[in-house]
Amino acid sequence: MTSVFIVRPFGKKRVAVTEKQSVEVDFDAIDQALIKPALAANGLEGETTEVIAAAGNIRVDMFEMLITYDLVIADISIDNANVFYELGIRHGLRPKGTILLRFSTPGKDTPFDLKTDRYIAYGRNDAGAAVALLTQSIKETLLSLRESGRPDSPVFGLLPALSVPDPASLVVVPRAFQEAVEQAEAQTSDGATTLALLGDEARRVRWGREGLRLVGRAQRRLSAFKAARETWEAVRKDLSDDIEANLMLATIYQRLDNSVMASQACRRVLENKAAQGAKRADAHSQLARNEKSAWVKDFAALRPTTDRCPRRVSGGLHRRSQRLLFRPQRPWTRSCA
């Protein structure tokens, strides 16, 4: 479900290699020899503006792809206005997930504003020789999306306090799919099965991640916890720190009696700087419930008289639950016997 948008020149272009000599470069052939094999090695496919050009005005779809897609690969080998325009949009709105490609031309340097950026170098006459390098770069870039660290966008690198727009807010799930989810949730018998089928459908489309959110919320409301777990883990596959997915999984794993993974999901939310206010309070609350449930389960397994009194007073889990709940617990007054 990882989405990839390719920004590049199309067709054959004349490129000056000296003041008096130019050569023809086939960028479609470079795509076939370098970009597509590297994506395929990572189990991915890429899209370009070619697939939406037939619709007329492509700008809306192009902007959506540049902002919402997980990975953008941009070939900056020549002075192509469209490529640099689209790259500028990407760098201005997404801190991570952009890979630059370039073949070297004697006497021609990288544009000044991109001099400090890393890029994959390839030979224009043997682009396929760089497949392994691009394959590894794609893998590392996707891993960086799941971790905190330095952005690859020079804009966010120089302006670290710049707010990152939420790509999910820009993705529109078709009304027909939204209505199908609502209808499935309202079914009395086969609703969970229908939702699972809709989830499979969502995995194969461009707006799939947001479609999965709709399905996962409905599954959670129907208490279809095992199916909901699969759905929200699919959302989290590419966005490991996603706040909504982790909060949902915290509840789901707790209902599935897996307090360890429930607590891990809560901690991912609390470690996410973007989680504020009610989201952090929710994570703290769920973490406290998980700790309390673990303590109660452990306490219930003890012998009634000889083990429970000492454990009641000294249980570490109990003390942690008290701290997480932010309120004192009423002391027990009844005899342990």
C-alpha cells in the first residue's frame, strides 16, 4: 500500500554536453532501466502525471500525489521546469520521503538550491548500473518514514519548527465506498464479513489507507477486534507512529488480552511529539488501565492469604497504575483473610 510518485522528464530530450555538442537522452528508457526495476525490487510500483493527463487539468491530482504519497522520486538531470516546480511543492510540504536522481553532465553543476542535497548518480548511457544503489535508497528512505530523524527536505531542514500538514486530510475517499462501509456496519449478520471484503478492496487503490481507517473504525464499533487489529496494523505498516492507529490498537489489543502490545501502542503515541491534548490523555488513560489489568491478573493468581497481603502493599504494577491514573487509590480496610 506504499504509494510512489515519479517526477521526471518524458520522452527524448536534447542535452548539451559541451558548448557545441548535444546528445539525445531517452528518459522513458531510463525509467524502464533504472526506476521501475528498483521499485519492483522493493515490491512497489510508481505513478506519473501521464496516468492522469488524459483527464485534462491534472493539477489537482498532481498536487494530491505530491503531498500525500509516501515516496517521490525526482530526476533532476536537466533543467525541466515541471520537475523543479513539482519538487518544490514536495519539499515545501513533506519533510521526508523524497529521492533525487541525476546523471552528470561535464561542465554543468547541480542547481544552487540543491547543492547540499544528496542524490543518486547514474550514467545516462548505462542507467541500469545504478539499480542496486536506488533499490537500497528506496528501502532506507521508507524506513526513515517510520523513524524520527533528519528530514530530506531542505525546507524542513532549515525551518525545523515548520508545521507539517496532515496528508490524510487531503485524501478524499469516494462516497460510494463510504456508504458501503456504513451499510456493512448496519448489517445484523454479515457486517463484519462485508467490512473485511471492503478492507481488501481498499488495499488496492490510491486512497486505500484512508479507506482502511473507515473500515477499521467500523470494525472497532462492531467489536470485531481481530479483524480490526489486521486493518489498523495495515494502516501502521507504513506509518508506524500514526496516532489514530496506535490509539485504536491500544484498545484492540487490550480487548484481545494482550496488555504488552496494548501498552507498546500507548507509548508510541506518548513518544510522538505531534500527539497533544486529548490524544496524550487517552494514551495515558489506556496505559494506566493496561498496567492495572496486568496487576489484577497477577494478583488473582496468588494464594489468597499467604501471598496476597505482602503483594497488595508492595506490588510494583499497582504503584505504577496509581501514578498513571493521577489520583490516589483508596486503601483497603478489609482483612486479607
